[in-house]
Amino acid sequence: AVMGHQACVEGLLQHGSSLLVQDSRGRSPMHLAAACGHVGVLRALLKTPKTILVLKDNCGYTPLHWACYN
């Protein structure tokens, strides 16, 4: 998600990759795509039924916070 490779993200999602995975800073794929401005990746993630928009990172920020900051 952080690199903006939409096709790769879509492939991972089709094969059951979790959207709830977080890095050491608590950032999910949604956080990373939003922070980097990767709109295509965000669209792909938002099409997934299991997308959680209220998941907070270690600083208390949601993906929406990062999208606004970007």
C-alpha cells in the first residue's frame, strides 16, 4: 500500500490478505495508502467488505486523519 502498487494490493486482497495487519507504529494498509496519497490503492481497499476506517495507529490517528493531513 505504501508504494502505491494498486494491482499488487488487489491481488493480495483477492487471495485473502488481512486489512487488520499493522506495522510497529500501528499503521494498517489504509493508514499507509492514505498517508502517501495513493488514491487507487485506497479505492481498492475500500471495496473490500472488511475495511475498518476507525482503526487507530499508535498516535491515535485513523486513515481519515492521514488522508486529510496529506
